[in-house]
Amino acid sequence: MDAFIRFTNQTQGRDRLFRATQYTCMLLRYLLEPKADKEEVVMKLKKLESSVSTGRKYKIYLYL
């Protein structure tokens, strides 16, 4: 647990975590889109992906 905390306390570590989350959402959305009964999940994944993307962009501007 300490290693995870040290990793996320670093700027690069947080960015990698956000990027992994963003790309995971993209992959899950791609896999679930063809399924008609998963529309609600797909919309939630789109919102999460958008939020993470915005968070990554905002965080970058804070450190410039």
C-alpha cells in the first residue's frame, strides 16, 4: 500500500493512473457499444472518460 501511495503522490504516477483509467473506459465502451442492453453503462463510461480526460488536462495546466 505504501508503494501505491508513493506512486500516486508523484505527478507522473497520477498521470499514468488517470491515463490507464481513461483508456480502460475507452476499451470497455468499445466492447459494450454493440450490445443494445448496455446503453446506460456505455453512457456512464463516456462521462467517466470525459471527466478523467478533463482532469488530466486541468492537472497539466496547474503544473506548467
